[in-house]
Amino acid sequence: MSKQSTTEQNLNLISPHFHYSCEVVHLAEESAEGVLVSELVPAGQVLASFPPGEEERESLEAGKNTRWYGDSIIAEVAGYPRCVNKRIEYTTTFADTMEIEPLFEISPDAMSVTLSLHPILAGGRSLISEDVHVLLNAQGIIYGINEALLAGLPTLLVKHAGEFVKMVIACGVPVEESIDSHLRFNMEIGPIAGVMQQNGVIDFRERRVMVAVEKGQLIATKIPAVQGRSGMTIYGEELPARKAVDFRVLLFNDITFSRVTNEVRATRSGTLSIVRNDIIKVLSNETIHSDVDSKTGNITSKNNLIIEGSVQPGFHIDAEGDVKIAEGVYNGEIRCEGNLVVKTGVTGKRSRLNVGGDIDLNSIEQGRAQCEGIFVIRSQAYYASIEAGENVRCHPQSKVMGGTILAQKDISLGDVGGENSRPVEIAAGVLPERLLQYEERQMEIIRIQGEIIDHIERSPDNASSRKIRQMEEKIAELKLLQLRLNMIPGSGIWSRTAPPTQEDIARIANYKTKDYSTERAIDIQAVTIDVKGTIVANSVLRIGNRTLTLEKTMTMQRFKLSDNGKRIVAVALKK
């Protein structure tokens, strides 16, 4: 609805008085109708006003970069005013709205400032009569200003007097990322399934384990940590660089490390077990030429272990190195300090995998599997419990139904869920033990709530008894813990936004300042859940401390935290 038609329908209403000049300008590249152009106004200027005390007045809303001040709408920043008819947020109603297109457009990360120039009106206010430095300072912009460009601004204003022009006039300095110390391997140890390659594609080639090494051979070189440099925003706010981590190389079984050359070498011939790129062992190979069953008994080995058959129900393997199983695990148990490769799959509710490195398997059904490294699923996972200390990588053609998938870093999936299956619970960027605490407390809350209901039903007259008040206080205490529990790996147990009060510390537990520190927390904003196939409605997603239950089925989506970190959003993946 136009402003004119609004006035015709409301002849008895008081119209606002506008305090800026504007006119239609005909630009060569525009249509014959021209463009409405406004003069430049400073922050704090009254844009529109009504007579004091008048209630019967036309509808007028304060929009972007404006606010009400008594009976007037004023500009919050310097810029170009406009009155537009638009829908009021969260309603279906349209109304005339005052807005300001800012003179200085500041990027969301406060790392750049773009100057917006509009055609200059005859007799109207413009940058020709303004001190740009004063306007910049008024908005707190003090760093990274392009002084050479501003020095030539008068000439630019004349040159572009009849045009709409944008130009970057200030830039912050981005943080120079710190590089943690790491091992550069001097021999071929891959492919390693589940690793993101330089082209952005996840490697799903067959995992190579138990790489042969000769006595004296150079295995790897430790690359020292490099501390990054702090950045600076256009507001002059320092952005500290993350402290670089100098990790300790853990060497076992005939491995030496020279602090002079930073070289890692083998002191005898054997096969390597490399765990998460920071634990290196040289071990012998041990092969079982059959199933692990009643004939072999349970297997305990200090070596890398190859099973040419399968692990039968009720039997278990305990190995200090890598384990490679040619067939499957059927209600069996595997514990190994290295990496585990299962060529076919894991089946059965009693199947248990506990692995210090990576897990690479074709499929898993109903079992429980936990690893400290990368978890690779090539075909399918049905109603299984999966935990990874790093990433969970499912092949794009794989399918997950029911169960839970938890990872301290990223998760990538193929198809997720089915129409008649129990919803899949997927959590990335979480500590499994804290999520377990959360779920246990949630069950305790439900249990106490049930007790309160039973107590009231048995004794309606005692609905406000001391026992019920105590139970309600316990529920309130548990809910407080739930609200503050921080799931993010590397963080303290408490959320930074809601650390415990002194009263909480005395009443709940002996928590310390480090219990809500985020100094070592992972970058939760960088954590993603990628779905390369279809994920059905009602699937439950968690990233860090935020959750999302899907309302509809979606295809080819990346789930991540919003810019402010308050919710999970979906972004379409490129096919």
C-alpha cells in the first residue's frame, strides 16, 4: 500500500513531519521514472515527528538504524533516510517504516568498512561539508583507515556526484592462525580412510595398517609449533591468536626421538602402529589363521594382530597394536591400543569395540563402538551406539538408522533414518561423558516428577507438603545443572555464559574457575554435520550446546551453528 493511499483512507489521522530533503533523480542507467534520493543525515538527527500528545496519527514504524525518541524517530547512525512500506516483523501487517542506509557499512566480523555514496542533492547535506574522520570516530571506527583514499575523497565526490558508489575505506587485520606442532611423516603411511584430502573430498580408500619399517629408518620429523599473531578489528579491538600447542611425541617399542634433529627413527625392523598421528610403535606382526572361537580361545597380544577369520560370540581380543579382521565380529569384544579394521562388519547387541586409534568397518548393527580417533562406516549402521574422539565419516552412499552417533569433531553422513525407524540422535562437537551426564540428569528429573505426581494422587491434601517442596527444589537444582553444563570438548564443565554462583559452588559441588574456562575449547563454530543423502524428519541433531529436531525431511545439507552460536542452521551442499 502506498503512502498516498494510506492517507486517503485515514484523512482524520495526523501525518508525520519529515525533517530531511529528498527528490527523484534521473540517472542515465535507470528507467525514466528516476530514483528517489535522500540527503545525508548525521546520527541523532530527527527524521520524522508528530505533534506532542497526539494519539490519532498515521502508522509509522522505526526500522533499521532508527529508533523512537519521544514523539520522533531519530537516526542511530549517519546515512541516507528512506520511508518504505513493509511488513512489520513477526506480523502480517504492513506499515510505513523509517530506515537508514548507513554511510558506513561494517562487516559482521568488524574487519572492513564500506563507504556508501549517493547522488548529491542541490542544497542537501553531503560528505562535501562533513569531516569523514569525525563521522568515523562517532561510530568507533579508529583502525585500518585508508588515509590515502580519504585524502582524495573531495575529488571522488565531485567525480561521482550523480552516482551510487561503494568503496572500502578501512580494513582490520585478521588473526594469523597458530600452527600446532605435528609430525611430518617421511614414509608413506596411507591411505588413511576418513581423512579430508586437500581437494576437500574425504578419503574412503582401503585403510593401510601395519606398514613395514626397517631398523634405523627415518619415520617422521616433528615440525615445531608456530605461534600466530593477534589481529585487530576496525574498532581497535585486539583479536588474540590461539596459543599454539607443542604436543609431546609418545614413543613406544623400539622408537627413538632426537631433540636435536626432531627426527623419529626405528631402532629395529617391524611394522608400525601409528595412533592419531602422535603415538608411534614398532611391533611384530601376529597372525591367527582362523576364527577367534573355542579352538583359539580369547586372544591377548602385545603385537599388531591379523585375524584371517571372524570373532565369534562371547570371545574377545586384547592387543597393544593394530588389529585387522578379515571377516566380522559377532557379539564379540575388541580392545586395542592401535587402529581397528573390520572388513565386513560388527553384529549383535553384545558386540563391544574399544579402540585407542581409528575404527574402519563396513557396517555395524546394534553393537557399541568407541574410538579415540576417526570412525569410518562404509555401508550402514543400524541401531548402534557410536562414539569418536575425532570425526565420524560415513560413506556418501551409506545409511544410518536408529541409534546414536557422537563425535568430538565433525560428522559426515549419507542417508539418515527411515519412515518407520526410531529417530537417529546425532551429536557433533560434544564430549560423550558430559552428554551422558545430561541424559542421566534428565532421567532423574523425569523420575522425581513422577514421584511428585504419585504423591499428590495418593494424598491430594498434601500437595504443598515439605517432601514435595524438597523434590521440587531438587528438580530446580538439576535443571540449573542442565542449563549450565557445557558439552564442548576442551571447555570447562560449565557454560561460559552461566558460570556457577558462589552459592551454587557451596551447595552443588566444589567447582573451580577452570571448570568454566574456554581457553582450550575447540572452535565450535567450525564444527559441521554434513548429510550427503537424505535425512528424515524428527532426526535429532546436536552441535555443542545447541540442539535441533528436524521438522521436515531434507537432502544434501550442512548443519552448523548460526553466526551468533544460538541455534543450528542448515545450508545446502553443492552436488
